Amino acid sequence: MTPQPKASHFINGEYVEDTKGTPIPVIYAATGEQIAVVHTATPEIVERALASAKEAQRTWASMTGTERGRILRRAADIMRERNHDLSVLETYDTGKPLQETLVADATSGADALEYFGGLAASLTGEHIPLGEDWVYTVREPLGLCVGIGAWNYPTQIACWKGAPALACGNSMVFKPSETTPLCALQVAEILHEAGLPAGVYNVVQGMGEVGSALVTDPRVNKVSLTGSVPTGKKVYAAAAEGMKHVTMELGGKSPLIVFEDADIDNAVGGAINGNFYSSGQVCSNGTRVFVHKDIKERFLARLAERVAGAVLGDPQDEAVNFGPMVSERQMEIVLGYIEKGKAEGARLICGGERVDRPGYFIAPTVFADVTDDMVIAREEIFGPVMSVLDFETEEEVIERANATEFGLSAGVFTRDFTRAHRVIGALEAGSCFINSYNDAPVEAPFGGVKASGVGRENSKEAIKHFSQVKSVYVRMGDVEAAF
Ligand code: NDP
């Protein structure tokens, strides 16, 4: 698969180019080389996408759930058949190792299409008896939905938003991050190959201003954003102007708590998955690793040993398991945080620098003796930087874990299950893990509390965020009136 797409946008069932839009170069993060170019959507392109989505939604909603579900499930099958090529493209788009993308991106997108395809036929209402009268409810689509994606999971985000939206009978205009514009076009192409009516799922490229034009358009009924908290606040406010529904999947600074009775190797494995997968560019990462002081040095020694096993290199080589930052800009941001960590006196256990090779590689970095007030313990870094903090008591660690504006995820490692449930119950987070970290099956709700977001993706919960309930009161007798 060559990285250069057939055209920049996918509108009304076909690829559309408009070279009047500002060129967006696509840079391969592993080499720094330009591998493709797309053009930002002009106002005419945005209008075409919105108009076709608006028009197509009526036809799509009038089909039965079984018919809609069949198309989504067919798209899931095509994605799985093409998993290898789609994974190679995802690696070009993001720089993530092929070893990861083969199992985490198109496969996760296919899971979402299959799961919501399976649900589509069972989205029914209720019958509520009221003596001889009754109420029935109808689960209706919201209408035209806008999806806006971050750059870390371009295929997965396009599907996690598109699949539930489409299952409910909505149409979508999706804008990928301008850093990773390639993969969503493949999702659109596959959906249409599977039989999706033209216009139901459209992709337009561009930066924040294209996103903003989509969010503020009066035809749009719902906005689902994956991005940072500052962008989320802006988009939420803009959507509120039009009283639009929102789902906000935003950032985090999640706690991962390792008690003194934990299985050390499993806890180290969880910390590695929660900090270094996708080179740390995962919103739900457990970047504040609280380790009980009695096991801290054993934990750090084992962690350093295992981190030394990371294989950096050409991400298209399946033996490589650690890739670059998505962009030069992100690399600079992360290196800036590493310098802050050093300056604030955190103890560097490993990494802590850019890797001397082409591309935007940063060595997996672990800081120990991190304290709650340090910048690296407070702000989302979105890179391979783990902060290990010490603690002594359960009460203390719960309070410190919750002392953040974020609330996306949280994890606990302990052999004491009573404590595990008690602690998880006290943590302010939406997506939690016991003796594990960062699993995201489509069957489980995913999303945050506090500044980390609003609404849930995946699972039956997502249906609630892409549909609304109409209730109908039916009187069987005469109407009584005062006069
Ligand atoms: P940004 O918040 O910078 O951007 C997210 C998307 O919003 C991009 O497509 C961006 O366009 C677009 N955008 C920016 N400004 C506006 C605006 N005013 N109106 C509408 N759209 C706008 O995030 P990043 O792409 O840098 O992704 C990293 C962040 O995403 C991290 O903070 C991370 O925590 C979060 N994230 C959250 C996840 C979750 O599920 N909770 C999952 C993955 C990431 P463009 O960038 O093209 O200008």
C-alpha cells in the first residue's frame, strides 16, 4: 500500500481533491521524510461534505437496523481481510511499530464495526402500560454527527466514532488530525465498498479551523472529539452554542497503584503497557506509577531490566516494538518535559534523551523519586515518560491519586481483592483496571470523568450518546378538559 491517498477527501461516496486547500505534508515519523501530501478542506469542500451527510442521513435512517448492521459487519470483514495493508499504512501515518498496528488498529476498528453492526437491529424502544393508556418510546438517531480525531489512533478513532453513529442511523463527517490524515480515508472507502449509501460517512482534511467550521454548522447535531483538554473545552463551548450533543474523549494523568503484595512482574508489565505502548502516546496511560515504598527498589530494578528489552528501529520491521514520536513537534514537547523532570530533581532510571538515529525517537524514560508537585507528575506528557512516586498507606495514595483535574483511567495491582475493589471504588476515573492496564475491548465502556471527558465510547453505552429517545403517549379513551 502506498501512503499517498487517491485524493484528500472522501465525500458522497467518492474521493474528492481540491488543490486550492493549503497542502498538508505527511511526514513519516521514523525517518522525517515526506511520504504523502493532502490538502486542507476549503469552505466549498466542507459544504459538500455537510450537505451530502445531511441528505444521506434520511435514507440511511429509513433502512432497517438489520440492513444497516449487515453493511457494518461486511465492512468489518473487509478490514480484517486487509489488516496487513491497513497496518502498514497506520505505521506510515503514525510511526507506531507494525508489531503493534497489526493487532491494535484495523483490528480494533473492525471489532467496533462488528459489535455495533450486531447491535443495530436491536435498538428498540419500550412499551409502558398506564392502565388503558400507554406510552411507547422510540430510539431515534441524532442526525448529522461530526467526528474529530487525535493523531495517535487514526483508524481506531475513525471507527470508534463512526460505527456507533452509523449503527444508530446517523451520518458522519469525520476530520482526522492533520498529523495523521491517511487512515480515515481507508475506513470511508471500505464502508462504501461494503454497501454504505453515498454520503453517510465522509472524511475531510484540515486543521482546527476546519474542525471549528464543522462544529459550529447549524446542520450538525452531535460532536464527538478525541483530543486534548484545552481543545475539548473550546469544542464543548462551541457545541453548546448550538445545544448540540457531545462526546469528549480527552487527556489524562492517570494513577497506577502498586501495593506491597503485588506480583512484581505483572505490575511491571502493567506499567510498561501503561507508559510505553505506542511510545507513550495513549490518553489512558498510567503515567503516575505509585509504588509502595517497601517494594520500590525491587520494582525499579525489574522495570529497568525489562525496559532494556525494548527494540527500537524501523517500525515496519515486525521485530521492532518501540517506535518514534508521531512528529518533531511532539518529540520537542516530550524532550522539554524530560528536561523539567531532571531540573526538578527526579532520579533518572533509564532513557531521558533523544535516540541518535533519523526520525523522532525518544528512549523509554523512567523517573523515580517523583513528588506530586513536579511538573512531570501533574501535566500530561503524551510520550514515553514514566514517573514513579512512593507511597506508604492506602488512604494517602487514594487522596494523592485523585488530586488532579483529570479522571480518565486508574489501575491497581494487589493480590488482595477486597482492597483492589475498595481502592478502585474510591478512585475518580472512568476506565479502571485491576491487575492489568490499558485493555480496551469494544464491549467495555471507555471514557473519563472530571476534565478527561464527557460521555462514553464503545459498549452499549455509546448507543446512548448517538441516539435519543422519543416518547409517545397514547390515549385510548376520551380527552378530559377543563372547559
Ligand atoms: P488536539 O486537542 O490538539 O486536537 C484534537 C483534534 O481536534 C485534531 O483533529 C485537531 O485538529 C482538532 N481541533 C483543534 N482545535 C479545534 C477547534 N477549535 N475546533 C475543532 N477541532 C479542533 O489533540 P492532539 O491531536 O494533539 O492529540 C493529543 C491529545 O488527545 C492528548 O492530549 C490526548 O490525551 C488526547 N487523546 C485522548 C484520547 C481519549 O480517548 N480520551 C485518545 C487519544 C488522544 P488539528 O490537530 O488537525 O489542528
